Amino acid sequence: MSEEEPRQRVRELVHKQTGMDWPELQVANIEKAMSSVTLFYWGTKEEVGKRWHQKQIELTDEEAEHIGA
């Protein structure tokens, strides 16, 4: 898997859940708990209206596996 492929998969999942495309998306962290996986990511000011605002989404087990988490 290339270095860009996991990033692209994360962008696709964020787009699917939020309806927004995040070209400059950067993953901040992926936290795994007993029954959930939370993806924390940063978006630029143009994307979220704030300077490098951190956001998060909850992933299903299948989504987490899809991005290699």
C-alpha cells in the first residue's frame, strides 16, 4: 500500500460521513477503545472556517479495517 492510499481512504470515509471533501485533511490520531474507533483529523481554515480546527468521527469496525487502523 502506498503512503497516499491510507490518506485517500481516510478522506473518503470523512467525505462519506460528513458530506465534505477535505483535500488538505491531516490525520491527528486514531483512538481505539473496546467497542469503537475514533478518528481525529485537522482541516484548514478554508475548509472549516477556523485555523487548523480539529474534528473527529466515529468509525465502524469495517471502516477502521479499511484504513488499516
